[in-house]
Amino acid sequence: MAEASNALFRDSELINQGKGLLIADESFDLSGISAKENIRYITNRKDIDNDLQKMGFDGNLSDFELEDAPDDYFDFILFRLNKSKVLTNYLLVQANRILKEGGSLILTGNNKEGVKSVIKHAEKMGAVVELELLGKGLRYARIEKRAGGEIELDGEEYRNFIQIEDEAQEIEFVSKPGIYGYKKIDEGSIFLAQTLNKDKFSLEGKVLDLGCGYGYLAASVGKNPKIESLVATDCNVASVMVCDHNLKELGIEATVTLDDCGSQLEDRSFDRIICNPPFHQGFGTSQDLTIKFVQNTKRLLRRKGIAYFVVNRFIAIEKVCYDEYVKCTELTGNPQFKILKLERLK
Ligand SMILES: C[S@@+](CC[C@H](N)C(=O)[O-])C[C@H]1O[C@@H](n2cnc3c(N)ncnc32)[C@H](O)[C@@H]1O
């Protein structure tokens, strides 16, 4: 997993001088990387921002707001290919603008991730001056910006908000690219919301939506009168902004925070947690994420608190819960998803 990210740094002569920009979205893997003073980063995720800061990098956390960066500013840009085509298009257009003439876009990614076609698009900003296959389909490309180069892609789509109609609940959500599953309502989340709304005793007291995305779960349960206070949190900048907007529009009072798995929230402070945990990190799946979500759920739950998770059937979350001294019971399920009740054992 880390090879494609590490490969960005392989030409030490080139990246040791001049001003560099590291694009660090969820596909970027930090293991094996060390900070450099001449490289600043931009990320849209609080967990990555925390980690890069700890390593000694400087940079900023935003929804990739590169519009603020001056034209012809950077000598090089490091970009490990991203999963979202809309974001990739936006980043290529911006890279063409903010790179100096003669500056390099260093692009890495795997054939099966579609790196070849991205290199083809990027080539339009100048010329591919280096292209190497580093084994097992991993490609390294250096594209030099030349005068008159143009990226013929729609970079603007990344900034467009869209509307999602939830006909069943007669709710409308605002969403945008960069947010998990931004165009749709997650089937697992629909199942969890229906399950929770069928039983009026399922939620009470202080409730947390952990990994809230654009706010579907919080919005679906938020009018339950037994809820005394509602907190929604996510590590993704755009999610938090849009979730806050959506809950306000629906008249649901909630605190929405940008955080790494609720790390800034007080230990043992929630009666109920609702969660559709992530199991993808960039192009791959990650068991570490499941562990992280179970550990933090345990930390945040009050002694007699309950968490409701919806997970794909193939995720062996029960084993993770057992390791972490968390009781895990399947409440209900269908062929694709299971709804689990998590309680702390100690
Ligand atoms: C499967 S999605 C569910 C989103 C939303 N609850 C829904 O039902 O549509 C998982 C969410 O977890 C968020 N996430 C991933 N890692 C996180 C972390 N370390 N801290 C907080 N949220 C995280 C993602 O940004 C994403 O919004």
C-alpha cells in the first residue's frame, strides 16, 4: 500500500530544492516518509493533518482549496493518484496553474487504479519527461510544465454542490465531491436508520454520529425526542461543513466537529453511538480502521452505553470487538449488512 506514496520521494535531488507541494488525500500512505522543510502539504482530512504535523511537516487542512495558491509558484507537486476522478481532474487543473514553467508534477499510481489515463491527461500541461514502471503495475511519472500547456478537464465540478433526495423520509441533503459516497445514500445507513427508528427506545441521552459524512444518520434519527443532545463528527473537512449545513436546514440541533475518530471528545461521555464505519482507505481496505473505530467507540461510551454499527457481512468486526473487550451482538441483518450492538465489557 505504501509503495506508491513512497515512490513520490524517490528523486531526492529534485525534491530537495525549490518549493514543493504534497497532495495528501486518503490514498496517501505516510509510512516510511520523513518531513522536508521545502515541502508543504494540503489535505482534506484531520487524521492525516495530525499525522503530518507530528512528523514535522507544515501545511494546511482544507477541502483542497488551492485557489488561494498563486500562479507559477511551486517547483514540484507530489501527487499519489486519488480514487475520485472529480478530485483528480480538479487537482490536475490547479497543478497546471500553480506550477512554475519547467516545474514538475510527480504522479504515482497503479495500472489497475487507472494511472495511465491520468498520465495522458496530465501530459497536456507539457511533456512526460520520465516514466518508469516500478514493478507490479506501479508507475512513476514526471510531467514537466511547459508554456502554453492546457489541461482539458473540468476542474470546477469538485466545487459544485449537489442535492440528494431522500424520498422515503422526505428530506433533502446537500452534498459535494470529496465526501464519502457523495452522490447517494448508503444502503447500510438506510438499514441502520430504519432499524433505529423502528424501536423508539433505541436512542436516548447524549448521542454521537461517529463518521457522519454529509449527515444522513444524524438527520434520520435527530428528531427523536429521547435524544438530549446530538454530536456528529468526521475527519473530512467537506463532510463536516455540509453535515452542519444539512442538520441546521432540518432544524436539528447538533454539534458538528472535525476530528480524528472523535479524539477531541471526552472519554465515556456518550449514551449512544451510531456508526457506519469506513473500511476503505484510498484504494484498499483497512482492518486498522475497524480497530480504530471499535477502540474509540469503547473509549467514548458511558459504562452502560450502547453503540449501533452497520457493517458489511464480510467484515469480521466481531473478532475486533472480542480483542478489545467489547460485547458485540447481531441485532438484525440482511444478506449484505449486519446491525450490531456494541457494549463495553470493562
Ligand atoms: C461509510 S462512511 C459513512 C458516512 C455517513 N455516516 C453515512 O451514513 O453516509 C464512513 C465515514 O467515516 C469517515 N471517517 C473515516 N475515517 C475517519 C476518522 N479517522 N475519523 C472520523 N471519521 C472518519 C469518512 O469520512 C466517512 O464519512
